[in-house]
Amino acid sequence: MELAVIKGEEGFTLQEAIQWCEAENVYSVRRICNEFLECEGQRYKRYYLKT
């Protein structure tokens, strides 16, 4: 969530989220982002805070 606040309206990609939290499991980060954040795009999704 902190990454979403820092990035603001620009949003962030899944790769940025993985680097931010130093995650080993990509699927966990993707699941959390899809559950708690809004996304835009198909192949290269950008995640934002839900409004």
C-alpha cells in the first residue's frame, strides 16, 4: 500500500511492486495487488489505490 501512496496517480507495475517488497513469490504479490488495488491495462497492468 505504501508504494501506491508514493506513486500516486501514476500507479505502479507488478515488477515495481516485487522490487519494492523484495518478494520471492511473484504470484503472492500479484494476488494481493489484484485483490486490494484497481488496475488498468491488459498485458502491462498498472495498479492504483481503489477510490
